[in-house]
Amino acid sequence: MATAGDDTYIDNTYYTFNPGAQAAYDMSVTSITNQTFVPAGNNNITGTIRNFGTSTITSMTLNYSIDGGATVSAPLTGLSIASFASYTFTHPTPWNATIGTHTVNVWATNLNGSNPDANPGDDHKTKSVSVLSENVQRLQLFEIFTSSTCPPCNPGNANFHT
């Protein structure tokens, strides 16, 4: 917690005020929440999108592409994303991931029908995802330096084995 006269970066808060009218339609993908390392096969594309416009978003087309390839689109309806509210999404079409490192790109279009995004500079979010050839279960090794002949150590030793 910052204190008065704190000379660290923690108290360097600022606000930006932009003059003029706010756009009616402005969506931004704020995060892609997929794991960085995923297994090969079907994987969901998940994340968070935020409405920076003044209109409540009731429908949109959610898009993603892998490594700049073909766009995978899905219409989402029945939404109610108020101004400055966030929406957590899972794209309806899973990604059939192949082994290697890939760039996932996510964005939204067709806001409330066919309305374009007024600020396309903040629409896209990308994330690097590595697809593993196999997932190996890790086993833990516990090492205890005790003895059953030591009276204070014996309960710890017995409890560890159970």
C-alpha cells in the first residue's frame, strides 16, 4: 500500500480523459485466458471482452484465427453487455490444435447486427500458445529424515506413511 511521500511506482496512478463524444460501438478483447501450454486436439478459445461503447451489446460475431490462417467465426446472440462491462467468452468452435507453437488472435465484429467497431485499434488480442506432444503426470518425491526409534519423531513418521 502506498504511503504519503512514497517514491516507488505504486502510487503513480493516472486517468486519461478523451474529449468529444464516446462511440456507440467499441469492443475490445482484453484477455485470452487459454493456458500457455495445451495438449494436442480440441481446445476451447476463452477470454474476456469489454464494451467501451455507449450501446449495450446484444449480439456480435466472435472470431479467432491461428497463425494468421482462416478465420473461425461464430455469432453470439442473447447477450447483454452494458457500457464498460466485461463478458467472459468461450468460442463455440474448438480449435483442433497441432503440435508446435501457435499465435492465437481473437476479435469481435458485427456488433448488434452489422455495426462496425468505431475504434479498430483495440479490437484484436493475440497470445502465443504451445501445443505439447504429450502430457506426462509428474510424481512427487517426499524425503523425510526421521526414525521410528526416535520417540518425538515417531508420530510424524507414522502420519506420513498413512
